[in-house]
Amino acid sequence: MRFSQAFIPTLKEKPAEAEIPSHTLMIRSGMLRKLGSGIYSYLPLAKKVINYIETIVREELNAIGCQEILMPVLHPRELWEMSGRWNVYGPELMRLTDRHDREFALGPTHEEVITLIAKYDIKSYKQLPINLYQIQTKFRDEIRPRFGVMRSREFIMKDAYSFHKDKKSLKKTYDDMYKAYSRIFARCGLKSVAVEADVGAIGGSSSHEFMVLAETGESEVLHCKCGYAANLENAKITALDCNEHEEMKQLEKVSTPDRKSVEEVSAFLGVLPKKLIKTIVYKAGDNFVAILIRGDREINPVKVANFLQCVNLEFATEDEIAEFTKSTAGFVGPVGKKNIKIYADLNLKGTKNMITGVDEKDYHYRNVNLERDVHIDAWQDFIQAENGDKCPRCGKAMSSFRGIEVGQIFQLGDKYSTAMEATYDAENGSAVPYQMGCYGIGITRTMAASIEQFHDKDGIIWPISISPYDVELINLSPSDEDITEFCDNVYELLQDEFIDVLYDDRDEKAGFKFKDADLIGIPIHIIVGKKNFENEMVEIKIRKTGEKTTCAFDDILNKISSLIDTLYEEIDKNVT
RNA sequence: CGGGAUGUAGCGCAGCCCGGUAGCGCGCUUCGUUCGGGACGAAGAAGUCGCCGGUUCAAAUCCGGCCAUCCCGACCA
């Protein structure tokens, strides 16, 4: 493509709307334009990247026996009522009404549609397993779209769904998909990690998220050298140190005037925050529960919600605390409490002589021993893991990193097939709901994640496997007929070898073209200028390293081919 | 939805407090000079000042309402 003919509207200045590098650079490099909050147009450079990512995805999925289909974006309300999700999915479901007042959703995901397809056309165990996927625009009415295409309301997603006669077959496909996903992100040139993820309300037995490592990632991940990695909200906690060897002392009520917070109380009583027990009152549906955790730790609401099997978990208000627990916010305590369920974090088991509220303003108890003084309805892991916590597998300290979630895989089980009465006939003739798996990759988010992972102060650095072009050919002297004729020939030569070239033939100054080339981030630049031309040489620059070498005219094709091979080899060595 | 901010030419911004002529930089068009890291000069095109209403002789500017966008939070099967 000649740059003079290409639609690549680059910008010199940082757009006001963008905050993070990928968003800024996609706009500046002429890839992306905004239509509304969380709604974007993808211009030619972006579309080419999307195509390359999609091609890798298709190749890897087809290789493990997946088949591509295309399902509707528009979903009738009745379909979503079959699964019960018309009401459950909530305001994130983009809804609309047609001229006949019939209601529809714009598909945020396609479990319902695919399950319906299976229900009618996959009738025998002989047809199983089967794995179907599509690449399509998805709609989610995000409460707050953010960071360009990172969290947008309309985005391109690959979604796959597998159907099985039993869990064993599901597990096999799940493992195949896990490997395929690892290969896909590696082939895209990205450093990614699979982490244990929360299955949450979707149910099922197992789920992994694939995270691309990047400082600006929205998710925090804890990982261990032994290979364990988990989303922070899902990371299990192993035993924290506790003071179990102390002798139990007599319960003692002490005055703590106006000291409410852990910091205030621990400072006032001269003890470490971990000697305190926080009593947190939640409203779970119509019930109130108290959760006890150590004073120096934060509660993990995801763990609480999963334990309680509750979708709408909220903190109790001060008024609700007063009414339903007969207590005072800031001084709530578990001792003697009988009217609500009390659940304690596992790390409190065995602790001795702790400090809690008294349910009375301005007083706390010293020397609370939960097993002696409180009726605990259940012990459970409730707290948020932190950097430095011990690995639940090997016990060594874990460290944290930030990442961007680019894919997630689930073993769904029979949740949707049962809800929608989608069954196959087994060997013995009985109708059995399918075991299902579902598997997503955010295509447009993967593109943004690549930029987050690979950029510098000058612009984007594309991995060659998803770069919009392999090579940018820069003619520094477009007014010079000899040089221009030479560049035209190089352009032809490379194209004849199926090397995808962006040819900057514009009548602009050298600096202008260099800036644009660095911004756009094509991995290899061929620079043709007067001085080198007189010596029958061109300059070759590697965008990633900034390294520049010269190359004789005769050697250009060889040199470029071998550079491209090298760049691919660097990527392929990480593909397992 | 709570908190904060912004809306003026394609982009980035000033002007608003203190009402009266709409301005700067980039980009765009034309011409000339320049030509290896976002050149210079000259000429030019381009704006219902987010929308609606109010106050006023007069509103980008003051007042009210609405809309949109961005950031923090809640949220993210």
C-alpha cells in the first residue's frame, strides 16, 4: 500500500479523551475513531490487525476440530427467558423493541442461541462432542465504558461453545482449548498467563482467565514460582500466622470512646491491627449475616457472595445494623449474637484473646476467644489475598502483577442445557442434558493489550504476526526521480514475494515520516535516502530495538526475508 | 447511580470572573523556499461558541434546565 493512497489519519497531539497508552496510540496512529462512549470505528490499520488476530484464532481452533458458524446479534426476549437470564443478566443486556412492540436483546454472549441450535439438531450421543465458534460483534451496556476498546460497549469477540455427553469429554475439550488459547496468545507475540478464575454465578466447576501482562491492566493476579496463578479476587488464602499458643484470658469490656475503625481502636489499645476482629454485616437478599475477619485484612466480597450463593450482596446500612443486629455501626461484635448467622474467616480459627466490638457504642471486648465465646455457623475463606501471601499449593510467598483479561474458558456443565431442556439421547435411550463448555477471546481487546504490552515513547511496536504490515518502505527523497524509481522497484519486488509493505511515498520531510513510522509501529523499516543511495545502500531499522544497519541493493530481499523469519522465530519459540 | 471535571474550526486549547469586534497552535488549500528525526515565509478556507429557555438594548460570557464526553468509585454472567 502506498501511504499517499492509504487512509491512515495520524495525529501529532495526544487526544483529550485518551488516558492509557493503547487508547492514545490507537487514536494517534489513525487506527481508531470514537462515535460515542464505548463505540468505535476501526480504520484500515486496526482492521488489518484484527484480521491477523482472527486468522490466528481460526487456525488454532480449526486445528483442534472446532467449526466456525455465525449466529444472530438480535435475540428475541423469549429466548433469554428460557434460560432465565432476561431478568438475571441485568442492565448490562442491551435491549430494544421493534415496531410491533416485540422485545429483543443485542447478544452479549450466545449460550442461549447455541443451546437452542443444539437442542434441535444435536440429538444423539453419536454427534458428540462438538465445538462450534463464531467471531462477531458483541454488545454489553457497560456501566462505565473505559480506556477505548479495552472496555467498550460494542466489541469483537470470538466465542466458542462445546457440547459433550459427559464431564470427562468436557474436560478433554477444556484442556484442548486451554492449550489452543496459550498458543493463540503466544502466536500473537504476547506474554500471557492462565490464571484460576472465579466461576461466580455462571456456575460450573472450573474456569481460567488468560491475562496479558501489562501495568495498566485492570486485573491483579497473584502468582507463585510453582506455577499457581489466580485472580486476586479468586486467590485462596492459606493459614496466616496466628497466636494460637497463648493462654485464653478472661473476657474484658474496655472503654474505647469514639474509636470505631481498626486503626483507631488498635492504636488506642496499643495492639497490632491483626489482634482485632472486624465484624462486617452484609445484606444478602432478605437476610443479614455477619462475617468475621482479621483486622489487618480486607474482605473479599466475591468469596462471600459465592459462599452465600447470593447475587445481590450489599453492605448493611447503619440503620439496618441498628435494627437487625441490635448494634451500633463501628462497634458491632459477635459475642452473644444469636439473631443472625455468623460466619468466620478460616484464619481466625485458633486465634486467642482477640478484640471485637461489644454492640454498644464506645466499648470493645478484649480477650475474645471465638471458639469459647461465639457461636460460629461456618468457617470459610473470606479475605482478599495480598502480595506476599503464601501460595496455597507450595506455601512459598506469592507476588502480584497486573494483567489484561483477554480470554476466559469455562466448564459450564449442564446449567444451560437443563434450563432450556436441551438433551441428547444416550446409548440407553434416555434423554440427558448436554455437558457444555464456553470459551471467549476479546479480539479487539487483544489488539489493545498488545499495544499496552509493547510500546515506547514514540509509539506502537507490533509483533510481526499481527502487525498491519511486515515492512514500511520510506522514501526520503520523493522528488528525486532515481531514488523514487528505485523505491518503486523495491516496493514491487517485496510485494512479489508476498511481503506486505507500507510504502511511504508522500511528499513530506524525513523527520515527519520517521515520526509516523515509529508511531504506527511496523516492525521493519527500509529507509532510502540520498547518501546511502549514492553508495548503493539502504538503511534497515528494527522498530523494536531501534537498531539500524545498512544493506546493499542486491541484498535487500534476502535481508528482509531473513529478518522477517527471525522475528517469527522469536515468537514461535514461545509457542508450545 | 454517587463524587469530580469538560463541552468554543478536523485536533489540542485560550477567551467566560468583569456581557458589546470569536482568537491561538496544529492540521487543511494555493504559491515559493527547504529536504535524514514532526521546516520556513506569504496568501486562504473553515466555528449554529453542546442544546433549549430566561435576564438584558446586547449573551461564548450571567441564570435555569437538559444533553454529551472524560476521570474516580460502585459494577464488570
